[in-house]
Amino acid sequence: MADHTNGELPEQLPAIDDVLQDPALKRMARLMPHNVLAQEALTAIAEVRGAIAEGQHLDISREAIARKAAARASRLLMPSLKRAINASGVIVHTNLGRSVLAPTAQEAVNSVICGYSTLEYSIKNMRRGSRHAHCEELICALTGAEAAIAVNNNAAAVMMVLTEFATEREAVVSREALVEIGGSFRVPDVMAQSHAIMVEVGATNMTHPEDYERAITDRTAMMLKVHASNYRIIGETETVPLSEMRTIADRANAQRPANDPVLVYEDQGSGAFIRLDAFGDYAEPAVVESLRQGADLVSFSGDKLLGGPQAGIIAGKKELIDRLKANSLARVLRLDKMTLAALEATIRLYLNPEEALDQIPTLRMLSQTAAEVEARAEHMLELIAEHITEDDAFVQVVPEVARAGGGALPMCDIETYAVEVSFIRGDAQSCEKYLVQDRPVPIIGCIRRDALLLDARTVVDEREMHIIAQALGAYFKKLPRA
Ligand SMILES: *Cc1c(COP(=O)(O)O)cnc(C)c1O
């Protein structure tokens, strides 16, 4: 087999039919149709051609290209979205799927996907019903809202509210809110998408009631408050509380037609149903508090502090929610039965707050005491020690700082404990790569000072601890002995 290089002409690459005749690809013909294999072979040839054009030295034999094509084709047989273990210490980790569902939420999903369901069927009336009905009563009972609707995610919820109430009209927003949240959510961009006219008031660190008062005109549709989810401005700051925004809106509305009031809308983002007292002054406001302070509408995510599936929930005045339900975006952004089942079951757990704290993994991870996490880390250490030897690595439990993540509680350093693996054989980088890329269940930890840290707070259960211990053992086993 010749090592063809830079100097070769691309014409010397094997033809597609030749590549397909290679045993490596022929073996795969049982597993997928010819056209799929042909497509992978074409892509492999094109990749090699591109690499050669860039001056790389490559093996361009039929066997080599067929091997590449076969590797691509076999990847199609492997799941891409799969379970992972979060040992990073970031609780609501957006890259890792944010919230783990409570057992009853998992069961609820399983139950509605294994057969037909009452997704849009009313048992009471024995005919067509509404998918919005499943969660609404629970949300209202728990938050004191008159009505509620759940859509695909909170970004969608914000867009829907702005589109329904502020298209071609003005939405007054403090400059403190003009930040990016959760990777790609930017208030000015969502405003532009929904054709709302953004009226900025105040300064980044200071907004006064007069700023809002002066900004209200006949064209004002709403005052929008965006919860400072993922950041805090520290030092001298002033923001206008919702209750004050309510007063300003009421004063303006006294002069306006009853059917066209200035609305007070809060995009709360993180969406806590119960105040986590463990976080003291930093605790995120609960949805019920925003409504009590006079917000007409509040929106929040289903998979942040609520601890449920990806969703965006809007709660508030019935006549406003009715308008949202009638908006065609309610159809475009509607939830599917799996999400609705998980959301309903998650919210139901809040009827018993103690049960919610215990059963909803996000809440449990957030509220677990440092001592409890330390005990879990010690247990994980013992399991790991059973799989590795003293010549492999030095392992110990170390204090660390966990994060809520998901744009919540940005100021909270959550005291946590991690297992620290200091390498005698191998090294942290290659071990991290092995744990992520070469294991059936990828394990995501983090590297600090050449050691691998595995935070016990976000490791879901005992089973995951065993998987971590076995994977570490397997890493050291495959290293060549010195
Ligand atoms: C997270 C967040 C969003 C986006 O919510 P998604 O559910 O990720 O779409 C919007 N606004 C605020 C304030 C947030 O914290």
C-alpha cells in the first residue's frame, strides 16, 4: 500500500465503485442500504481530496478510504444523544440537559408514550379537549395565577408575550436587562423578532421610577422586567421593584381606555416555585411573589429551578392568557405529550414542598447540605478505591465550589465536595478524554491543577458512582505498565 502524498493528483483517488467493493464496506451492507454506504464513501473520498488539497500527506488507497467510510457508516448505528454523568458540579447544566426528571415524571412520560393518551381528549366531556388543560389548574393552584399556558421554552414564551401584546407598540425596559442569558437569549433580539419597539430607560446600574413614568406614552403596551438571571451588578445599584412598576402602571391606566392597559410583565427566567431558604438573600424570587407584587404576566423556564422538562410557562391574568392561547404561536410553540406528562408530574410534586425538595433532583442537589455531599463524596471515593491501586493515582475528597448554573443564583458559591484524582500513571487530560469519548456513558468532570475532579453533588445516584469507579479502573487498566 503506497503512501500517497501532496504531489499526487486527485484523479488517482479510487473510484466510488471500487471503494464500495472493499470488504470493510461490503461487511456493512447487511446493516444499511446501498445508497447510505455510497453516500458515506463519497463523503470519505471528498474529505481525503480536501485534505490533500490542503497539503496533508494521506494514505489514498482504496482500503484506507473504505475504512474511513466504514467508520462513518458505523457511527450512524450508534446513538448520538445519550445518557451522561454530570460530575462537573454545575447543577442546571444546559449542555448536559439542565434538569434530571423526578421518578414520577419519568414514569409519567413512559406511561403516555407506551399507548395512546388523553393529550387532547376531555374525559369529563367525552370529546375533544385541550392540551393546555393538563398543567393549568396545578400552576394556578400553586402560584395564585388566574390562568397559565406552557410552551416550548421560556425564550418562546417571551417572544409570544411580546408578539401578542407589543407588536408595533412600545415595551419599556430598563437598560439593566439588556444582557445575554443562557447562551443566545438577548432581550433586544427577541424584541426585534417580535416587532416590539424597545424603549430603553435608566442606566445599566440605576433605574428610577421616574424613568419608567417619563417613558410611558399612548403607544406603550407594557413595562417589561427581565430578571437578572445569570449576573449581578454589585456596588451602587438601584432597580425599580415590581410593586412600584405596578403602581406606575395603575396610575397610567387610570387615564387610558380599560381595554388597553399598560401591562406589567416579568420574564423571571429561572422560575422557582419555592424559595430555597438555603440561599438566603440570594434566593431567587418565587413566581408567586412576582404575581403578588402585581405582575400581570410572569414567564419562566420548566427546566431550570422548577426541575422539570424543557418548557416555558406563562402565568397571570386570565384575559391575557386567553389571548395567548388564541395566538397562532400557541400552536407553533405547543408542547408534545412527553413534555406535558413530565411537566404535569413535576409540578404536582410541589403540592408537598418537602416531597418536591426530596424527589426533584435539581432541588435536591441545590439544597443538599455540605455535610451530606461530603458523605456522598466519601462513599464515591471508597468505590473508586476498589477499582484502582496505589500506583495508579492518589485519590482524596476535597472541598470545592458548585454552581447552580442555568442562569440562576450567580452569586452563590455552593459548598460542595469532589473526589480529586491525582495521577501517578497516565494524566488528567488523557483520562478526561477517555471518560468522555471511550465509555458507553460519558462522564463529565473537570480538571484543576493537573488533577481530575469529580463533584459528588451532581452525581445522581449510587449507580452512577459505580459507573464512575469502573470507568476509572478501566482507564488505568488499559494504560501500558511501566
Ligand atoms: C434562561 C432564561 C431565558 C431563556 O429560557 P429558555 O427556557 O432557556 O428558553 C429567558 N429569560 C431569562 C431571564 C432566563 O433566565
